[in-house]
Amino acid sequence: MSTYTRPKTRRQLRHPASRSKSHRLDKQQGDARRQTEWIGLDAPERPSPARSFTGLTGHEYTFADGQWRRCDGPEEFADYLETQRMLRSWFRDRTQRQGVPVTMRREVKHPLDFATTTFPPWLSDWTAAEIAAGRDPRPKLAAIRHAWLPGAQKMFEGERFVLGYAFHADTDDLHFDLALSRQDGEGGRIGATGLHLVGPWCVGVDRQIRAGADVRAEKRSQMRRSVANFRRRYGEDAVPLDVTLARALDAAADTVLGAELTPYREAYARRVPELERQHAAAELAKVDAAQAQLRQWSAPAPSPEITPG
């Protein structure tokens, strides 16, 4: 999966700091929300692999003056993001007043963006297996990061300033959050409002296809429609940034791990049809639960007993 988020509240801004109190609270509340659907009844959770990354913790790095620096305290990255939001909350714009060119200082309400790129499922499986076997995956994960991160930065050249990143180990799929901004903090700005993104569903399906999974025909058709819509919007030569980030991370993992990763990718590809069946069964169970609830609500009330006078 790969997502792109523009934080609008202080809490959203602090969320990417993987060790902060606000992130832990968001995680707890998100887990609780996933147990219940909006229809107002307890429904089965969507199936997902439960991986254990015990001992693997998140970390954060800031990027300033061309240098990466690791954050020490659990709140340091969140505090840094708040500071960057304040520094980059404005830009200078050229306009005209009564026909005279003038420069104005304009406010930016949401100056920071976040691009999230998850590990491919087979890399998360490899990591969990290494931990279960008592081996430390961190040196190889660091090598994957070093192979991926410079290329990821280059993808944002001219579009966003990279302010830092956070690594998250508290989810079933490990992931990176890149902190970005259009504003340079001195009145200048780069890029356009939006980035060329196709969406996390397409990123996931692209990974399934590249892993060699047997993907349903209707899913492939939806993928083709999504790609066609993207090209109509951005042009035939446009490349989805989120897919590019994910493919680059997958390639970095292949470079570092090589054949060591192959059995995990093949196992994931074999698992995809069963995962699709489980997802469909979960959706059907939600429909059944909703129907049962609606039948209960729509059942006629019992007639009051009439007592003879």
C-alpha cells in the first residue's frame, strides 16, 4: 500500500512519529474502530495477516541542510513537524493592486504532506520470520532503506522538500512515512497542489500481479480501468508516484536480500486467492449481520395484551 496524506490538525501532524503518545493513541483507537462497521453492529474484521515484530521498534530521522539526523526522544519528531509546519505556513505571491504589481504574503493552512509506503507483504513476512528465528533483521532492513531512500528523495525533486521520515513497526505491514512540504520556509514554493497518485488499492494489486499471484479477472479489469483513468487525467506518459515508490522499495529489498526473499514472495502469491476468498466471506458476513439487524428493527412490535374489563 502507498498513501498520501495532508495533515489538517495538530494530532494528524504528530501521528507519523511512531513512538509518540499521540501515535499510540491513534493506533489503539484505529484498532478499535476496525472491529465495528458504520452500520452500528459488531461485524467480522477484514482478514489480514497477524505478524509479530516483537523487539523491532520505530524510529525517525529529520532531514535538514542536506543531512539526516536520528531523533532521540519519542516526541522529538512530532515536535519537529510542528515547528516545520509553523515555519512553512506561508509563501510570497505576486499579484496586482490597482494595476500595480505587488508581492503579498499568503497563508498556507496545511503546509506539510506525508507519503506512506508500506513494505511488500513478502518483506514483512521475511522480517517476522527472522525475528521468530532469533535473528536480527535490522542490518538488512537498514541496507534496504539506504538503497531506497535516495531514490525516493529524487522522485520528489522539484515537487516537494523532504523534511524527514519515520519507520513504523507497530502494524502488520511495516512502512515508512516521508514528511514533505511545498514551502521552503522563506516565501518560496515548488511543485503543484497534487501529486500523480493512483491510490493504495492499485499499489496492492500491482504488487500481487508482479509477485505472480492468480488475481481474479474482475480485479484485473478494475486495475486496467484505474490505469486508464489515471492516464486520461495526467497524460499517457505520466507515472503514478505511489506505484513508483512501492516498486522502488521492492527492488531495494530484492537487491539486498536476493534469493533469500524468493520463497516469501512465492508463498504470498500462493496465498492471494485464499486472502481474496476470506475478504469476500468477511464482506458477506457483514451483509448477513446487517440484514439480521434490519430484520430485528423491522419486526412488528407485539400487540399489547387486552385485559377484560
